[in-house]
Amino acid sequence: MRKSFYQELIDNLYDGVYFVDRDRVITYWNRGAEELTGYSSSTAVGRSCSDGFLSHVNDKGENLCQSGCPLLEAIENGKSREAEIYLHHKDGHRVPVLIRAFPTRDRSGRINGAVEIFSDNSSHVANKRRIDELQQLALLDPLTQIGNRRYLEMNLEAKLAETARYNTQIAIFFIDIDDFKQINDTYGHATGDEALRVTAKTLSAVIRPMDSLGRWGGEEFIAAAVNVNSQAVKAIAERFRTFIESSTIPTADENLLFTVTVGATIARKNDDLNSVVKRADDLMYKGKRMGKNRVVIG
């Protein structure tokens, strides 16, 4: 039988999607579910998710297939559920996923099953673990939830020593929010705080996994990128600038646009932490004098 338009659409989602009847027997299993779990549709359809082959567990390792199943709760109380859990991959390992479960209904409005949508949650889990570790070590900036100045000093010292040892390159990016005092004075400190949070979240989203980011102080942020050349430095710095430029700060009356100026430099042979940070800082201020919302590399 030819697939319907909607079935084709669901089948080609990156997210996993599966439907169950009231007995939690799987009636549909899309390609995204195959990719995320390793189980083919022919293997999954017709099985009951309660038999434990997916073995959903929470962050305490408690089995949700027997107690606390989001699908079962959606069927029984008619309400949607969302949870961060771990499923069992066919190859044996655990996969962190974000799931959303909600009931399905027949034409008369009676609940006849449920659907679960699940997506890879690895990056969120890794980020939460990193935040917990930094918090324990007093290296977390509480407002922005990224590393603080102490974290940056320790991290950059280690990276500079590593690049000297292995003759690789590291670039330092000094990122400063433009007209931050004006944002505070015009819209209030709560909006200023939100500008800091939005900046941290945006930079965290676009930075490469192997690189570092932290709040240096006030409205200043520093990022460090390893194994880069001059072309990569320009591309990374411009990505920081343009992504912030297209971000907004929600206020009562509008979504406020704002910008940053970025100074970027590759560490030189005789650089230490102070000299390379000062050079990046000086380049950033040069960009401010040139009109702000720009990248200066040197």
C-alpha cells in the first residue's frame, strides 16, 4: 500500500516516532526510531514496549517500562508527558533521549493509544554534566552558566602550555557586548543580565566542542580555539559576531537587538596568558573605535 503524505513526512524525520495501542503494542516505528535505537521497524512493530526491549530508565537507573512509563501515563490520564531518559540501544549501550509522549484518540474522542517522539539528548546531557562539574569546583559563572574567570585562567594556561609542547596553534577571542551600559541604563539591569545570558547561550551553541568559553568579567567573554590557522580564526570570530547580531533580548515591548565586538589573535611563541589576552583585548577596543559590531584580528 502506498504511504500517505503524512506517513512519508514522519518517516523522514530525524526524531524517533512510534505509536502504540492501549496495550502499548507498537503499531508504527519510523526511520528516525530505527537510527536512534538500532531496531528495525520489522523488529519493533508488533512488540509491546512494556516487554523491556527498549528498557527506558531515568537518570537514577530506575526502569520506567514497569513503573512510571510516560506512554502509559499519557494513555491513562490523557495528558502529554515530557522527560529526559535513557533507552537501550540494540548494540547494548545507553542513549540519552528527550521524549514527548501524548495520547491518540479515535473519531469519537476516546483514547486509543499514544505516540512517543524522542530525540538525541547527548549534547544536553554532556552540557549539564559540565555545568555540575564546574559548579562543584567553583569554576561556574552563576548568571551565565558558563565558566568564570578562574576557569578561563586555568584552562587557557593549560592550553597555552599544550600548544607550546606540541607546536600547535591556539587563538584567543575577546568578545565584548556593545553599548552594554546603555542597555542597562535604558532597559534595566534585568535586561542587562538577560543580554549576558543570551550571549553565553549563543556563543555556547556555535563554539566547536573542543574549544573553550567563559565569562571574563562584566560584559566580557573569552573563547579559545585550538588547532587553527588565520582563515579559521576569521571564520570563527565572524560566526560569533553574526550569530549574536541575529539574537535578541526579550523585553516587555520588543525583542531587543544587540551586537558584540570581537578581538582575535593567535598566540605567539613568547606569549603568556597575560600578553595574549591583553593583545586580544586591545584589538577588541580597536574594533570599538572603528564603529563596533566588527571583528579585528591581529
